[in-house]
Amino acid sequence: MQFLANENFPAPSIKALRAAGIEIISIAENTPGVADREVIRIAQKEKLIILTFDKDYGELIFRYGNQNPPAVVFFRFKGTTPSFAGDLLIELIKANKIKLENIFTVVEENNIRQRPY
């Protein structure tokens, strides 16, 4: 499982994921300023799961029917620390509590919702 951190995904979360041995590419590090549709194209080409705090991905996928990336994890709240999103994702992956392929996942403060596409 490999990930693509959208530009708004916190650097401390990226660092935590890398420290846990999870492969992640960062838009902020490699191609800052690219449009969301380009992020989707990169994710499709490289078969990467998008990590984001940007709700526009749901609209692009479900309303406008763009070609879908392998999956999207949308964090709807920031948590208490900059590494929160990364730490939570590590916990979910290690516990094998979540399926991420071909699914739009919304992580809320007290809930995780998933919608296949």
C-alpha cells in the first residue's frame, strides 16, 4: 500500500508514516501548487492512495465522475497534533481495521465512513 500526501497533508504526519515504513510521496515536496485533478492523475498513474484534508476530492469523484484514484482518505478534522493523521493511519493499518482500495474514506473525530466507487 502506497500513499500520495496532498499538499495540505501535514509534514509531521508524512514523517510519522515514513518512520513506520509506509511508502508515501508528498505533493508539497515534489510538485507543489498542482491542481486537484493533477493529483488524481498522479495517483492513478502511480497507483497511490490520496491522503488529504481537502473535501473537493469527494466532489470530483462522485459529482463530476472523474476517473478515480485507487482510493482517497479524507481527514475531516485536524486532530490535536500535526502528526495526528499519520499516527491514526498507522494505527488503522497495523490493526488491519480498514480497507482502503477503491473506497472514499472520511475520517471524522469519532467516526470513520467509507463509500465504495
